[in-house]
Amino acid sequence: MELAQQFVDKNELEKAAAQLQQGLADTSDENLKAVINLRLARVQVQLKQADAALKTLDTIKGEGWAAIVADLRGEALLSKGDKQGARSAWEAGVKSDVTPALSEMMQMKINNLSI
């Protein structure tokens, strides 16, 4: 994951995605897979691969990840031009068991859709 971060820092996003996919293949720990998939989905959104990012997010299971997944799902949907889908994702994230900071950030994103 450290090498993937270095690629992201250099804006070599394709290499970062490949490194993250290799990391997924090399681990069996479900929490580590969730973290890698979150990072991969972020890279995919940056690469304008929203559909791939949404598929990646679908692989992340567990209530502990719900808010972060909802936030990133909203970003992916918004990048596709689906404002209503983004709003729905962020609203679901706000309603989940979320930290106040993440909840406020998602609420700001919802509010910004109205502007």
C-alpha cells in the first residue's frame, strides 16, 4: 500500500491501481481487503472509472465501513453526473453509524448539490 501511495503522490494512478489490485490478491485479511478496496475505489474515481469504483465498493462488507463506503459511492455517482444517486448515497451515510466529522462532511456535500 505504501508503494501505491507513492504512485498516487506522483499522479501515476494506473500504477497505483495495479499495486492495490496486487495487494488484494496477496492478502486474506478482510479488514485489510476493505482498506485496499477503499483506496482502489478512490483511485478509480480519480481515473474517471466510476463504474469500476462502484463495483469495487460493492465488495466491501461490514457495518463499520458503511459510512465511508457511502461517502465514496456518492463521489463516484456524482462523477458520473448522477446527482440524485450521490444525494441518496450521502443521505444513507449520514444515517449510518458515522463519526460527527464524516456526517458533517457528507451533509455539506448534500447541501452543495442544491447550490
